[in-house]
Amino acid sequence: MISSLDLGTILAFVVAFSIFVYVVMDGFDLGVALLFPFFPERHDRDVMMNSVAPVWDGNETWLVLGGGALFAAFPLAYAILMPALYAPIIAMLLGLVFRGVAFEFRWRTERGRFLWDIAFTGGSLVAAFAQGVALGAILQGVTVTNNAYGGGWWDWATPFSALTGLAVVIGYALLGATWIILKTEGTLRDHAYTLANRLTYTTLAAILLVSAVTPFLEASYWQNWFAWPRILLTAPVPLGVGVLAWLLLRRLAERRDAWPFPLTLALFGLCFVGLGVSIFPYIVPDTVTIAQAAAPRISQIFILVGVAILIPVILAYTAYAYWVFRGKMDPDEGYH
Amino acid sequence: MLTDFDPVLLARMQFAFTMSFHIIFPAFSIGLASYLAVLEGLWLKTGREVYLDLFHYWKKIFAVAFGMGVVSGIVMSYQFGTNWSVFSEKAGPVVGPLMAYEVLSAFFLEAGFLGVMLFGMKRVGRGLHFFATLMVALGTLMSAFWILSVNSWMQTPAGHAVTDSGQFVPEDWLAVIFNPSFPYRLVHMVLAAFLTTALVVGGVAAWHHLRGRSGPASRKMFSMAMWMLVLVAPLQIFAGDQHGLNTLEHQPAKVMAMEGHFESHPDGAPLILFGLPDQDAAQVDYALEIPKLSSLILKHDLNAPLDGLEAIPHENWPPVAIVFWSFRIMVSLGFAMLGLGLISLTARWRGKLHDWRGLHMVALAMGPAGFVAVLAGWVTTEVGRQPFTVYGLLRTADSASPLAAPAVGASLIAFIVVYAVVFAAGTFYLLRLMNHAPKPHEPGLKRGQPIRAAGITSAPSMEPNEMMGPREENAK
């Protein structure tokens, strides 16, 4: 018999998995948009946008699943965090509105195209920054009174959340650059190599800064990272980041197109594990645990049944969709 | 300045505003996805190019509408938490999983196959492409299934228990999902989506007829749209009537507001055609009414007694005037759709379907009628549910997030500004796409023409004639 706590933990991993898949998949879509200013050529931008056009919608759906699964499995945490993150979430949604419609609108106008390019990049920038701010705001803790959010609507705004906002923007840009390397050829790819190289260094700097500050935000974070013997388990995480970064820089220097993108994904994966190490077993740091926030057992089971059956199916046809559009982009293709 | 406002009222305004914008697009894309599947299916079956031309024509329009539906829909999914956190916490165990199922079974399906449907015609075989189109259409219907189940549960909650802390806990999932109003609401909404799409398709075709630019494709789609109206409008009126009877059984106060019945009528209630409901005075001014007809419609008995709002506590009354009027708008448009269908039938019978300007002008004027009717219908059912979020159990005033008015006011203004810009542009592009008449296709890809990306030509696409789909003109 599986206890309720175990179901809660499994579902917490489902939520975390959805958010992670969202972060890396929409991360490269948003990253490609963030790099538009570095590619002023109209044709380059066409190819860049078309490289993500068939998949962005599916990628963004993981965000809906992340929020939806949190709502379904941990209604208390959802009810506390969403009002706490009110401004960043609304900003993210509005940013995603501009980014999303730009995919279609951009092709519907000649004169106004530059405007939708701005909307594409600007919307992505706002969304990425807001996501980073939300992350920072959760990490630094939110005020909870009587099982509800008890703070003000500007509590999230701190230097730390600005730092995490910036870090996510930089990280997404790196994902975008390595995606372009994977999907394109010629000068477009060459330029992406230069950018990816610089972005790797800035991403590392951002990871370093955030990691240096985080353990001091809550006493439990410090314990989670450095208490003996836990440190034996946690130490490989930063070491792994170092190894991956070194490998990434090597592959960039060797110009092996297929490698930088998966390596960046792995880098994101380790950072995500790092966040988990800090927060677990809480879901609202230092106030509400996974078990406390969990929905009734009957809801958990119902969600898990759906997840167990449908996530593998989703992964299969998502993989198929990527397979259909695999390989380097045909610069002249598009349905428009 | 915003501190003087009631934050709950602002949150309601924001939800109503963002929801009203959102529903326009699913109402269109649910029907259009099915229409695309029908078009592609007919093309595969008959091989007639006109269906493929229409498929490509509406595909581009679908992409724009669908995109706007996606971005406005994500807003909705997060707004439960940002603005209605108390509702989310209390009702989350029931509605959360249903919405998670919507994501898992509908959103991913649509999104996963949309790319193949829009971009993949040259990359996968005909069968697979058709499969992708079918999956997109199925996804839109699955989405309607789950979200209407959620909404219906909020209207007619069933299959749950309430804990001491006021949290709703599911007891029987089937009873939750198939709650009493769900089947009616689902049928009513899906038919509404089909009608909305038929009216748009018919309106666009009528426009090209009137401009003297109609080719075989315009004629074909006009004929299809008019058939759809003839078949679906009567069904919809019947479904709406059944839905109304269901509402009378489970949410009598809503029907009282729809009917404008403040007073109880022990021996037969009149049907108030028009009038000005006055909530404070609890009466309908200048009422134009037909005696006993309401009892006949709702109870199938001229003399059946019908309670009015005076029979229930005043604090449980919905805002009557809004519900009263939105209901009348919806019903009149429903009958207007039936009327258009019948006129088209006469025209078809006399062989003048494509030559009768009067018909085309009416069809053009009715083009947006589906959207108005859908909005009016949703206003009726949602405002009619007030003052509750979960009908009879959780009050709207007790559902909102602990947010100060300036926060909600600022976001509301931001939504209004952004939506005004984005959706004005989107509507403009949609209308411009529709303004181009569908054309017979340009020469397709010749066999052997290089498709540059390595390794993307799947085996079926190498078959002769398989890849002869028209190359889309670059829409300016």
C-alpha cells in the first residue's frame, strides 16, 4: 500500500518534471527570440523563427501542465504561490501573448513586420525575465498567514529576484544559440557559435552568483547542501556543472553541431536538480511541505492515472513531431 | 486611485474580460478544426482539388485564430490561481484534476499535431497528415469536453463532499465529470462552435459572391456552410431548450432571471418578451408579455405554477437585467440562424443559392452572429450562476485572492491595453486573409525537385502524385 505521502512526492516529481520540460523546451524557443537583435538579417530571422514554429505551441503546453498539475495536486501551494507571484505571472502571461501571436502575425504583414519582431523578442524577454523573477521570489520565501498568501504585491521585487531573472534570460539565450547551431547552417550557424561561446561564460557566471547567494536565503537551504553526510550527495551537482561547462566549451570550439544543445540541456538539468536540493521537501520554501499541500488522496490517484497513461503517449507523439522536423532547416521552407 | 475599488469586483471584471476574449477563438477553432478535417477527408476521398484549396485557405485562418486562442487560454489557466486562490484551494481537488486532464488529453494533442498539420504536408504522407488533422480536431473537442465538465460542475456540483475546512473533496469521479448539467452544456457549446464556424465560412463566401470573385471554392464553401446551418440550427434550438429545462431543475434562480420573473405565478407564468428589469424594485418595467406561455415552455402546461425570485433570499439573486438581456440576444440570434438556413434552403431549391444577392447580404451580416450568440450565452450562464462560484456552496465574494485593489486594477488595465492591441491586429489579419478569395492552386512541387534538408523525405512522399499539394503563395 502506497502511503499518501509517497503519492504526494511522486506528484511533486511530476510537477517538477513538467516545469523542467517547459523550461528547456520553451527555453530554446524564447532563447531564439532573445537572439533576434543579434541577427538583423530578415532571412536569418525567418529561418530562426521557422526552426521553432512547428514546436513552440507544444513546448508552451508544458507550462500549462506545470501550473495545472500544481493546481490539481497541490491546491494549497498553488493558492499561496500564485497571488504571491501576481505581478511576475501576469507579466509573463502578457509577454507570452506577444510572443505567441508574433509567430503568425509576423507573416501577415510587410510594413508591420518589424513591430512583430519587436513583440517576439520583447515578449520573450519579459516572459523569461518574469519566470526568473518568480523563481527568485519562491527561493527567497513568501509570507504565509493562515494558509494563504499574507504579503504585499511587490514583495517579490528584490535584488535577488532581479538576479535570477537575469540568469534565466541568459540561460535561455544560451539554449536558443545552441538550438540555432543544431538546426541551421552557414553564416547563421557561425554567428550562433560566437554567441553561444560568450553566453556559456555569462551563464556560468550567473549560475555561480545565484548558487553563492541561495544557501544564505533560508537556514534549511544551507542544511540541505552542506550538512554531513548530505554533502556527499550534493557535492557532485556543482562538480557536474563544472564538467558539463568544460565539455560544452570544448564542443563549441570544435564546432560539432550536434553537441552544444544537448549539453546545455544537461546543464539546465543539473541546475534544476540543484534547486530541488534546496527546496525539497518543501513546496513553498520553509513554510508548506509537499505533504501539507497535497490534495486529497482520491484526487492524487486520479491525476496519477492520467499522468501514467497519457504522459508516455504525449512524449511519443511529441518525439514524432520533432522527428518529422528533424535535421537542418530548409531555408526556403514554411507554410506561409 | 484604485484603492477605492472593490478588489473582488475588479477580479471579476478581469476574468470576464479575459474570458470573453478567449472564448471567441475556441468557439471558432473547435468548429474550424472539424471543418478542416472534413475538407481534407473529402479531398482524400474524392481527389477534387477544390477541397484541398479550401483546406489550405482555412488552414491559414485557423493558424491565426488558434494562436490567439492558445495565448489567451494560458492566461485563463493561471488566472484561477492568481485571482481566485481561495476558490482554487477549496475547489482544486475537484476541478484541478479535470483541468489537468484537459491539458494531458487535449492541449498536447492539438499542439503536438498542429505543427505537422500546418508545416508537414510535404514531409509526411497523406494518411499521416490527415491523421494529424484529425488529432487536432479531436483535441479541440476533448478540450471542450473537460473544460465544460469543470464549468458544469461549478454550475451543478455533484459527486463530492465538503470537509470541515470548506474544501471540496471528490467522492465519485464519474458523478463529478458527468454532473447534471454537463451533457447539455457540452452539446450546446459544441453545436454553437459548429454554427459559429458555419456562419463565418458562409459570411466569407457571401463576401466573395457579392464582390463577384466567387470561384468553385467559394461556391463550395457557401453551399457547405448553408447546409450546416440547415442541419445544426434546429438541433441547437432543441438542445438549448433541453439545457434550459435542465437549468430550471438545478438552478431555478438563473431561469427566473432569464425570464424576468420576480414574482411567483401560481397559475401560469407569462413569457416576458421584452422589458426593463429593475432589480431594486423587483419588477420588469414596460414588460411586453404573453400570458402563460412561459409555463407552457418550461413546464409544458399553461397553468403550471412557476416560482419567481421573491421565493428565494434576495442575497442569492443573480444580476437580473444582464441575464435577461443576454438570454434574449442569444435566443434571437439562434432563430435568425435558423431563418438564414431556411432561406438558403429555398434558394437552393430554386437553384439560386449562388446568385441571390439578398441571401448573400444576409449571410454576410450574419457572419459574426455566432460569436455574439456564444458570448451572450456564456454571459447568461455565468452571470446567472452569481453570486456563487460553486453554485449554492461557495460565494464569489469568498473565492478571490487576498490581493489589494491596486494590484488587480493594474493588471486589468494591462490586459485591456494588451488585448486591445493584439486582438485588434489579429482580427485585422484574419479579415485580410478572409478578404482574399480562395484560388485554384498554383503548380505543386514537381517530382524530383530537391527538398534540401537532409533525410526528411519520408517514403510515402516519394510516391508519384503524393506531393502535388499546392505551394502556398506567400501571404503578404
